[in-house]
Amino acid sequence: MRNDGIPPAAEALGFTLAVGVYIWFLRAHAPWSLFVLAAFVLASFVWHAETFDSLGLSRDAFVNAVAAWRWRLAGCIAVVAILGWWRAVSPHLVSRWFVYFAWCILQQLLFQNMVYRRLRASLGSRWRTSIGAGVLFAAVHLPNPVLVPATLLWGILSTRLFASRRSVPAVALWQALLSTLLYWLTPVALHHQFRVGPGYWMW
């Protein structure tokens, strides 16, 4: 990763701020501004000469991560399956879960590479780096009273998982499973279908 130019920590803060501005002020009235965010991310990846391996998208890393976490993942999948059976989840909702899993992959790709790794380049691979990344992750989930504490804890944990096994899809699988449990185990009147920003009050 290149360290000249914009300080990596400033890049992480700037990206988080840009995401927050989009969620709170631009998403409803200027949805096209999402392309500006995408251009910023692409420029960052090119500047830092990122590869599939460095971004955590390699197949081998995914296989190794799933193998390392297989029993814990199997236990979590079993709990989700049992709760889904009790809730009589339809095939349509199962297909939507895979769409959500794809969204988790994108979210983790951005969080781990645009926030955590940039902070780590400035602060080192320490718990304070993970905590700082978790705070930034939680900040873009305001004002949701369920997601803010949950994403703070998950933001911290996910960076430690990513640091041990650099696989975005494997970490995203954890996120999709845990998010499903959180969605089912907390009242919809409180989490408002996981909406954030002004959309939380428009539910």
C-alpha cells in the first residue's frame, strides 16, 4: 500500500464522512452522487495498487477462512436455519438473503479496505485501530438504536477476523448470518427494518 500523498487515516475519515453525507443529505435528492463515491473508491484502489489478494477477494483466502471457522460457522448456520424453520421462512425470503449476502460482501469490501486498512496503515494493527474502525462503522448507522451498538461491536470484531484471515466474502458471511439473527431477535418497531439516516424515521 502506498503511504505517500493523502495520509491513510485521513482517507478513512474522509470516506466515512462522504458516506455519511450521502446517507443524510444526498441519497434522497441526488442519488447520482453515489457514482462520485464509487469513483473515489476506485481511485483509492488504483492509487494503492490494490489486487484481488490485497483486497481480500481471493478464492484461496475464502476457502482457508471457511475451513478455519467451519465449526463456528456451522453452529451459526444451524441456529439461523432452526429459527427460519420456526418462522416458516419462504423460498422468496431465502433468495433475498443471498442478495443481502452480496450486499454484505460489498459493505465489507469497502469497510475493511477503505476504513480499517487505511487506519491500520497509520496506527498499526492494534486494538485501538479496530476500535476506531468500529466507531466509524457505527457512525454511518446512526440513528438506528439497534444497529449503532451492534455495528460498533461487529466493526471491531470483523476487523480482527479480517486481520487473521484476509477474506472479505468469509467475513461477509458472518455478517449476513449475525445480521439475520439480530433482525429476527429484535423488535421491528425498534430497528425499523435496519434503516439508517433520515430513512429511519420514514419507516
